Amino acid sequence: MTTTESNALDKTLGCFYGVALGDAMGMPGELWPRARVLEHFGRIDRFLPGPDGHFVVDGFVAGEVTDDTQQTLMLAEAILEEDGDVVPETVARHLVAWADRVGASEGNFLGPSSARAIDRLRQGESLWETGRAGETNGAAMRIAPVGLVARLDDLEDLVDRVEASAAMSHRTDVAISGAAAVAAAVAAGVDADPEDPAALDAVVAAALDGARAGARRGYPVVAPSIARRIELAVSLVRAARDDDEALRDLYEVAGASVATTDTVPTAIGLFVLAGGNPHRSALLAANLGGDTDTIGAVVGGICGAFSGVGAIPAELRATLDEVNGLPIPEIAAGFAALRSRGLRRNRPGVLLPVS
């Protein structure tokens, strides 16, 4: 294996395990208010099981991931099937097949936009119609694989890929903007040297560029600017005196709900607060309150791409493997091979215009 191939594998493994780490660490307090997380757990500093009676994760064991990781790997497998391209029809087929396989439509497992889209796809509706109203964070939570096959110096192609991945469930300007911000941050993280003092700022700048470019796509909805809210979240973190103040300010001001306008900016803020370290970011997200598993998955994927898999303790990766049995090493190897042979533009003509 060449140095280039080894680096590509390190960064892709880091990204996928980072998603799983942030997801599993944030799982126990998923969608609980910050005050309840603090009261119930004190401080989350390790993998914990889902609390008894929790309306989503009751019965989950310590280290178990949720749909955030599962949908990320679903999208990754759809991309590998198309040899690196992001094809909406293929993603839609994989999304429904995944939901059917795991019984995702039962209970409270899915986010509202994905649940609605999957139901409509099952009924035979066109994927070009099923994502017209999707505004929540489902597109952003699973987007990391797109950042692994997109070039940061071709932002138009990156956003093409993001829109293709989101078309069937989240084809609104705000959802695409948020997902493009995350994909661009992942792409920047893969290219970054974590020892470079300017690298954190470069990732934030890429997220801002992605957010602005993505906001020009999809069906327009009434929503705050993702880019401006990223700037807000980063400013809150940099002004905070310590982690507790930063988490409080992110939760109370930037937000921690399932809205894309909360999830993505807060995740970028946590990336800065964690210094790009995936383990630290997972712990911060878990103790934030709100949509902790999704925010943790998003920031974990960015941090993992930035710092590489070696920044995630081996014992935590082993627990994730043992508990979940997910094919992360195989999928990461496939993505590393795509990167090593040279990234190309997405297949042309796969998107229909918004009308």
C-alpha cells in the first residue's frame, strides 16, 4: 500500500468510525432537553445504554448506533454500487430497502422528513416529488460519504452530489445547504494536516462555502441562513470561557433540535471546540442536550476525516464493531480505493431541475 493509499484509508476509516462514535455516544440522551441530560447522567463520559422508558432508544445497549450511522452506511453502499457516483434512483432504492430491512418505519426511529419520503416512495411516488418539503437534518446526518468522493476544488460538483443524495427526501434549499456544508467540511478534513494551525479555520471556511453554494439549490423554504448560523456558532465557541459555557451557549443560542439550521451550525461549532478530535467531539455532543446522536454523528464524521482513525481509541472502535457488526472497514476500504485512483465528476444529467 502506498503512502497515498494509506492516508486515504486512515481518513476514510476515521470518518466512518467518527460518525458511529458520535452517534453511539450521543444515543442515550437523544432528544432530551439539556437540563434532563444533566440531571439524569451528570456527565456522559463513556458508552451508555438507552435509558429505561426512553421514547426512541429504550432497550439500546451501550455502544449501539442509531439510524444516523445506518443511513450513512446506506448512502455509502449506494455510492460504491455506482463506482463513486451519486445517483438519486440508486440512493432512493437503498434508502427504502434499508428501512424495510431494519423496520425503520416502526416507532420513532426515523426523522420526520425521511419517514414521510420513505412512505411515499413505497407508494410508488416519483422521487422527484417526495423530497419537496424535507427541511430537517436527515440529509446532513448521512452526507459524510459524499464528502469522501468529492473534490473541494470543484464545489459545483460537490453540491451536485449532495443534491443527488438528498433529492428523494430533503430537496429544499435549507436541507441541501446544511448537507453541502457538512460534505465540504468532510472533504476539507480529508485534505487537511491536523498539525497545521490553520487547518481548523480551513475546514470552517469550506463549510461556509458549501453552505452558500447549497443554498442556491432545491425548493426554497423560509429558514435562516446556514452559513450565517455557522458563523454564529463558531463565534459562540470562541468567546466561551470553558466547555460548559460553550455547550450552554450552543444549546441556547445556536440550537440543538432536529432542524438543519440547528444541527449543522452547532456541529461545526463543536468541531472547533473539540479541536478536530473525534473522541472529544463525541463527548461534547453527548452532553449538549437535544439531538445529541445526530449532532454527534455529524461532528464525529468531520473530526474523523480531519484527524484520522488513530484519533479514535482502539477500544471504542472495538466496542462499535462488536455491538453493531457494521461493515465499516470494508466500506472504508472501498472509498479509499476510489480516492486513491483519482476522484472524478459525478455522472452528468442525473438531476431534474426544480420547478
